Amino acid sequence: MVMDTPNSPESPSRARRTFIAVAATAVAVVGLLTGCGRSDEPSGTEPAAAIPGHYAQVNGLKMYYEVHGQANGQAPLVLLHGGLSGIGSSFGRVLPDLAKGRQVIGVEQQGHARTADIDRPLRYETMADDTVALLQQLGIRQADFFGYSDGAAVALSIGIRHPDIAHKLVLASVAYRPDGMQPGQHESLQTLRPEMMEGSVFKDEYDRIAPRRQDFPTLVEKIKDLDAHAPAYTPDQIRSLHAPVLILAADNDIFRPEHTIEMYRLLGGGIDGIPGLPESRLAVVPGTSHLTLIDKTPSVLLQIIPDFLNTAKLQR
């Protein structure tokens, strides 16, 4: 999910106040989107022709994607947004700079933003397969993936299910098992109702760009069902990831810090660094929460992420 949820079940009135307060901290993102607005409306003063939106038929979806920047011989970077979100509300602060030195492809998943829903449940594995099928249509054999929240879970699923296409993975706020969440998070999410999101950046974005605004309540219910069916990967599956991984975490995330460290150790981290360092990395960003991890610290992430992506992989 793309929002902080309380640590225990709440009354409807308190839950609504919590979600509205969280959404308010993200409102500033909207005014900072560059190349991520409606495909038929320019953001800011950009000409409409500058909005690089496209659709592709993928596994029964009319799937929306955007291509930014120029291919430069590196693997393209694929952006995978959070739940209830889209390319803009998840990555608007960092996308323009990420695209300065490489090709960046933003994808919007089933039922989210500009990609209309179809009659099937949301599952991380399905979204991973949809993303890979889109890239195959585009003739992309290997890519880096930057996923945030639910998008990080999709990127992790790509790394496990489609190892040949995953060059490197940037996972911002992720768990590899459902019990990696803070206590009470799953239960609290199940109390979410569509009306709680009125006035939030997520609902405003959806109303502005979704092909069927009336589907928002369905998306909320499918997100709750998605959370209830989150996969539990084994330690061996994490250890066997072929792609180097950069884990990004807020110091006050919805995932337990102990779980984040546990996952990093499974990836070869937590060593003394003598004689060398592992390919995978961990960055805990201070003074952030799950929601503000990307929005609050773009300058920090824009140092960490390109350095990780541009470092040559070790020969195996």
C-alpha cells in the first residue's frame, strides 16, 4: 500500500482522520509532476505532445505506460507504483532526474490510474506477469526495476518469477513475508473504505486520469483482497535472487526494521566488508515514513539509486 495505516483496528471516524491526515502530507506531490499528468492534459506548461503516454494490449488489459529519456546502452529502468497510486503520485519527484541519463518506463497496473480494471483479482504475481509481457512486446529483454510499496512487491515477484529479465531491483518499502509488517497493519487496512480517501492525493489523481472514475470503490476492495493474499516467500527464494537488490526503507516504515535487516542478510548483507562488499545494498532514510520515503528525500534517493544501478555487476 502507499499509505501509513494505524497499528490497531480503529473506529471509522478515527480511521478516516488518519487516512486524510496521511494523504494531506502527499498533496505537494501533485504540483511537482513532470511528464506524468493526464495523457490528454499537459502538466504545468508542457505542450500536450510532450506527455509520452501509450497503451498496449497485455493479458486482457489495455495497459498504460510511459517512456521517458533516451536509451543509452544500459538496461531501461521500469517504475512500478504503489497501491491506489499511479506513476505521478508515486514517482513525480524523482522521475525527471532518473530519466536524464537513461530510458525510464513507467507502468500503471490493472485498475490503477489510466489502466482500467478487468474481471480478475489483483495479485502481485499477475501484475509481475503483466509487466513482463508488456516489456516483451516492447522488445526489452532485460531491465532494472524500481518498485515502491505494492510496486516493490511486484518487482520482487518479477525477480523470483522472471529472473532472466531482472537486471537489478530497487525495492522501496518491501517485505518478503506478510508478517514483515508492523503489528496491526493488515487488520487496519481491512477497515479502509472508499469514502475515507476523499480529498487525498490518491483519490484526486484517480478522479483526474482514470478511464472509469466509478471503479474506485472496486479498486479499494481489490487492494484489501490483494493484501490478504500477499505471498510468503521462503528464505531460500530470497537468497537465490539472481539480480542485485537495493532495499530502501523509511526509518519509520510500515514494515518492521528487523524484517528489513533479515531480508538484507538473506541477500548477503550485514557482513564486515572485509575483503569486499555484497552486490546488494540497504539504505534506511532518516526522518521518513512509508508515505514520505520518496516524496520527502528525492535528492538523497537520486544519489543512492543511480549509483547502485550504474555499478557494474560482479562476474559470476
